[in-house]
Amino acid sequence: MNGRITTASLDDPLYYLANFETVVHWVATHHGDLLTYDERTRLDRLQSLSQAARALLVRLVMRSGELFRLSKLNYPELGVPESEALDELAADGWTEDDPELAIDELFRLLTVAECRHALAPILADCGLPRAASKKAMLTDCLELAPAPRRFTDWWPDTDDRLVALHHMALFDRIRLMFFGNLRQSWSDFVLVELGHHQYETVPFTPDSRAFQQREAVDRYLLMQACRDRLEGGEPPADIWPDIPARDDSNPWLESRRGRLLMELGRQADRQGDAELALAAWSDSGHREARLRHLRLLERQGRHQEAWDIALSAQAEPRGDGEAQGLERLMRRLARKVDQAPPERPKRPSIPEMHLTLPQPAAASVEWAVLQDLDSEQTPVCYVENTLINGLFGLLCWPALFAPLPGAFFHPFHIAPADLHREDFVSRRQALFDDCLAALDSDEYKDRIRRTWGEKHGITSAFVAWPALSEPVLELALHCIPAADLKLIFQRLLRDLRDHRSGLPDLIRFHPEQARYDLIEVKGPGDRLQDHQIRWLEFCLAHDIAVSVCYVRWQEAD
DNA sequence: ACCCGACACTCACGC
DNA sequence: TCTCGCGTGG
DNA sequence: GCGTGAGTGTCGCCACGCGAG
Ligand SMILES: [Mn+2]
Ligand SMILES: [Mn+2]
């Protein structure tokens, strides 16, 4: 069982309150040690509120922003007037009446007509045309940098009431501790009730949770704040000093930090701050950061420096994407630093096919080629990664959803939390070995079919159910030899993140000969991506039939 | 499993 | 007047 | 013309109602 976390029925008009209280209760009981005394007592005070007040509070928490006009709150299910519930929330410090707000916040709350009316005096000074857009009005007003004012001071003759929600940081923190991320939210409960999502039931105990230390939660939130500022357009140089220092004791957070630095470097580079970009990228553990770092050095003409770093990077490439990138880079650099260019590993050339097709009105190139190649004897499917990933996800279901400590901690996982950790496979080695061993006999077919039946519809990071219909599954099991699947799955397991993409667009089955071939479609102006090349070359090396189909459009006359 | 990832499409460069 | 994008809610 | 490196856009429930333009 998943602890005692259940989703409230949507027949309950206050379903959202029930879900919210489920989360708060779970966090308060099992993560209490990660909360401060103040936070715990603040949460305790929820219980002294009336049900209507709690429900309204939850409504506000679920909505975006922290400022709300009473006229925009319409919740008949509360059973009492919203203003009454608001009074109660304000009395207990959950909200603040008639708060001070900056002019841009005011703009977000008022319609154009209201802005024109409320800000008539200010706008008159700006000399704006009567029909100026909201954006223009705001930029002009911002020039004047007016001090924040209370809502009723901005707009004295309003009939409305404005409230500010407090303690939003606490609610975000709770959501983060519960889900282990800020992407998921209260609405996940609803999506389950609606049947849009069905999650695998993995047993987990109350002690399995996303965070073990408050300090880690703080780091997460700190980095998230940096990310938000970056997205808000703040200069990266201003954000840089606020990024927490490297800490390899938590690989999960360190990889998040790496991604943040990657993005910060991108912004810095774009704005011409090369030194900052270099600093950010060299401190980032992101898979692509080192290459970006090297290419910037190259652009700056610091060839020798780049060459030396590239040499050492080559000894420990961060995945084969980087290895491929390093090879290209060093081929360019070699001339500049007067070194022998790296040996060009002899690559088998990838078989090509060229088609000239009438351009379909709406459908994509892939569909056009599919239609052209499809026949009774050779059914073609447009599957990209979904077929191989799906077969892998089905065969390895028990390993992927194994209840390892820390892998699952709430009922809404599409994959184990440590899927992209370095030691993901090794922690489950015996389980994966067992799954792959089933490929040594026909047993894998039964296992895959059984899982397909038992788990159908349950969300998994590897199984896209709509793409994996029974006929497609049967064709695949019939036409793809177990030996091929084993090779392919072994490659997947070598790097689950990098190798789960880049598979060719189409698969053509030849049921009579129990064989298949994979076809990557390229329309005019498209080209093979690196990871696509890597899959194609892997297949060639293992005698799996692949080709690239280049399409030209027929001249219309 | 983090405003992402996985595609194709687009523009821009240096040789 | 209609179209588009966004926030909301089940 | 090529090979290469970047950046952009789309989609991930779906129906609704509002506000901006
Ligand atoms: Mn494709
Ligand atoms: Mn393609």
C-alpha cells in the first residue's frame, strides 16, 4: 500500500481541501523534522480555522500569484460568503487585507479600462494616447517608478477588496517535500480521479522520502529561485553569486545545480559575458557543459587551452554524445595547435534510400514515407523510440518499479526517482539480469505479453501505451529476434538517459521472413542528429538492418 | 523526475 | 466583432 | 556547397470564460 495517501472523490465538493490536507498531514507527520518550529505551529493553526476558511485558503494556494480580488473569488461550495471566510483568514494572519502593491502588480489585477480610470492622473502626465495598450501604459508608468501603495490608495473609488496571501513559501516547501519536485502539484490528485493518469502502485514506507535534510530542501529552493530570476531576465552576473557552492554529497541536487549553471552560462554567452559563461560551464556537471565551455574557448581563439582540456575530457567523456562532440572539436583544433588530428574511426556508411513524393497537405514526411512503403506483406509503423522503449519497459517492469529505498515516496511516480542516477542499474543489477535472461528463451514473450495485459494504461516513463497496440506488439515479438532485443536493451542499460532516444522513425516488418528493418526519414532541410547516428551505427555494427530515407517533394504544376 | 525532453525546423558561421 | 492565449477547475 | 553550432517551436488532460488586441 502507498502509505495512507488517497485521492479524494470529485463528488466531494471540497475534494481539493481533502487532498491538500492529505499532503499537509503526510508532510507534518513524516517530514516534521525538516520543518522549523515556526512552520509546524503555523500548520497547527490550520486546524483552528473553519472548514470554509481552510477551503478558501486552499483555493488561493492553488491559484497563481499571491494577490486576489474578492470579485474574482467565486466559490459557492464554501457555503458561506467568500468575504466572511476571508475575514477569518485575515484574522489568523493567512491573508492581509488591502496590501501595498507595486504598479506592475496593479496592472496585472486591473483590466485596461480600470487602469485608465484608476491611473488617470499619472497617465495624464505621461501624455499617452487615450487608446494606448496596457503594455505601453505600464512601461511609461514604470519610468516614473512610483512607490508601492495600498490597493485602495491606487484606486480610491473601487468597490472591490484586495487580499494578499501569506505563507506561500511554506506551501511550496511542503509541495516540494511531498513530490520531490515543484513540477507536480495538487492537480495530480485530480488527474488520477479523472482517470487521465494511472500510476503504478509501489509499496513505500513513511521513511522513504525525497529529502533527508532541511538543508537540502533549502538548497533546492534557493536554486529554484535563481532559475526563476534567470527566466525573469535578470542579468546572469547578478544571479551568479547566489548559486550555492558545489556539494557532491547529494548527486541529485548537484545535477540540478549543473543544469542551472548550464542555463546561466547560456544567458551569459548570449549577452556577451564570455568570462562568466566559461566560469559557469566549467563548474557545471551537465553533460553538455564541458563541450559548450570548449567551443567558447575555441571561438575566443584560446586553442591550446581548449586542446588541453579536450584531451583530458576525452579520457572520461560524459556519455558518448560528448565523445562525439569532442572528436569533431579536436579535429578542428588540431590544425590550430599543430597536432595530429584524431584518427577518424572508420565508420560504416549508412545505407540510403531516396524518394520523391507528392507533398501531403497536412501529414508529416514520416507519414508520407510510411504510406509509400506500407504494404500487406510489409506493414510499416511510425514508432520512433516508443517501440524499443516500450518493449524494454514491459520486460523490465519489475526492475523499474522495484520498491527500492528512496525510489518511490508518493503515489504519483512515472519512474523511480533515481532513474538517472549513476548507480541506477547497478542497484538493481540482479533484477535487470533476470529480465534480460528471459531473452535466452521464448520466456520474454510471455513476460512482455503478461505485463502488457496486467499493466495496460499504467503510466511508465518507458511505455507509451497508445503507440504500443497489441497488433504492433505481436508483430514486433514475431519479427525482432531475441538476440537483437538483448543487444538493444543492453545498450539502453548502458545509459538510460542518452540511449532512450534517437531510434529511427519507422519500422518495417517482414512477417513472412520474421525480420524487420528500421528507417529514419529525413525531409528536405532536415539532417541526422548525433544520437540518431549513434543508434544507426550501433545497429549496423550488429547486423540490424537500418537505412535513412531522404525525401524530396514532387514539383507541383 | 524537475522550465523538460524529443523531435523537426530555422538561421548563421566559416571553409 | 472575432481570434488568441492564459488561468481556472474537474 | 558543405559541415557545424546554435536557437526556436510543438506537445504533453480538456472545456470553459475572460481579457487583450
Ligand atoms: Mn522522427
Ligand atoms: Mn526523421
